Amino acid sequence: MSKQRKVAVVAIGGNSLIKSNQHQTVKDQYKAAQETSYHLVDMIEAGWDIAIGHGNGPQVGFILRRSEIAHKVSGMHELPLDVCGADSQGAIGYSLQQNIQNELKKRGIDKSVATVVTQVRVDPNDPAFQAPAKPIGSFMEAEEANQRKEELGWNVTEDSGRGWRRVVPSPLPVEIMELEAVKKLIDAGIITITVGGGGIPVIETDQGLEGTAAVIDKDFASSFLASKINADMLLISTAVEKVSLNFGKPDQVELDQMTVAEAKKYLEEGIHFAKGSMEPKIKAIVQFLEQGGKEALVTNPENISRALKGETGTRIVP
């Protein structure tokens, strides 16, 4: 193992734990986490200390759905969104933590793994609160959507002809409340799973911290964390091996490397990166590099080792 200490924040998608619509059970997700963990341990074996951020979109959707069904069938209380986020942090953290521990043991690597239930403070004056746009939870008929709007104050919208859905704000992270704990764990060489799902969004009130119904983008939260701990690298693990220009079009071009200036130019052109998938990843990377980060890497889990050696993936540099 390399003696030089290198720290990376690795962001993995909540969708990467769900391989297909046919593989959504807890057992299926555990198996997917096992595959991802194998590649993360390759990285640890190569001498990296890592903090792991993860998405939780599909998982929070499942928790909300169960809560809605239980409410309709038995009158059980429904779960607030911040609690669903905390729930998913625990469950996904447990799955990753156990799989990483098992893989480390197999390889004879003596390292500890810990999950931190992480709150991330957001600004109540963030413009996102004025324009909620992140769809969550189940599809509803117009009648139910309006009823929930009246009774619970939800923001609802019609979603691409598939039905009505609740939409919530997606504000930017301002402060990671457990940052000092996370820093101490990473400094002690402990693999740390944190800012799950972008963190549980909280706001500062006269009474102290309070959860709020919002969703923080996990790539922005991971980028924010990487800056705060002075990570050497931000690695975004996603569904594709490399970032492409003109994605999905006949003239698609895969990129091996780009600079911040090039990334900003491609973002401005507005035709290359899909709004809900690659665009926030590239924006999060630009943010990390502009705040002093050294490099970022985008690839899929199975290519992490090769990408770190420079054999594949897209490397973004200042």
C-alpha cells in the first residue's frame, strides 16, 4: 500500500444501488452495494482514505410510499421528509458499511468504517424555496394532489403526463453540522460514509436547528464536503464510464480530460449535459476545483481503479 496519504470524497448515486425496476428489494440493493464496495476497497488498497457521499432518491421514494400506504390503510402517521432522509442515511450507510467491512476483511486490510447521520444547514432565503422543483414521492391523481395541497401545504405539479407529484426545494448546502466529527474520523484513517442523500436539510431557528422539507443535491453536498476537508480529489461515480459531449446524439464525443474553463463553456452551451443527471455533477466539480480542489474524476464504479491509473474516466483539472 502507498505510504503517501491521499484523501478523496467519492459520491455514488442512489440509482447505482438499484440495477433495474426488477431489482429494487433490500436484498437487491445490498448486492449492488456489494459490487460498488468492491471497487471502493480497490481505491482504499491503492492508498486512498475516503469519505463516501451517496444519493437516496429512489430509497426516499420507497419510504414515502410505504408511509402513504400505511396512512391510507391503517391511519398511521405519515413521515416528514427530513425523517425519511435520516432513515435512508441509516439504511444505505449500513449496507455500504457492512459490505466494505467484509471486503476489507477478505483482503486483510485493517481499517474501520463508520456512517455519520449528517445534517446539512441550508439558507431559508435560498431562492430554491421560492421555486420548488424537485419531484418526490408517488404519482397522484389531480384530486388527491389538490387535497394534499390544501391540507398539508404541499407544492404539487403535473409530471410529464404521468400524474401529479409533490415538489420540494433543492437549496444549496451552507454548513455541514457534523463536519468536525467527520474530519476527526477521516484524520484517524476511518472510512466515513456521510452527507447521505446530500444530507438532512436543516435550518437555523431561534430554538436551534430544525428539519425542513427539501432535498439537497448529493453532488453539491459531496463537492462542499470535499472543499471543507481539503480533499485531494472529488470522484463522482455514476452510470457512465466517461463524460460525453452531445450525449445520446450521433455526434457524441467522449472526453478523457477537461479544464474548468472548458467545463464552464460546455455548461453555457446548454446542449451537452442533461439537467437532472450530468449537469449538476459538472457544476459540483467546477465548484470544488474553483475553491482550490486539485482534480476531479467521473466514471462508473467498475472502472474506478482504471480511472485512478489514468486508463479511463474523465479527469477534470483546474
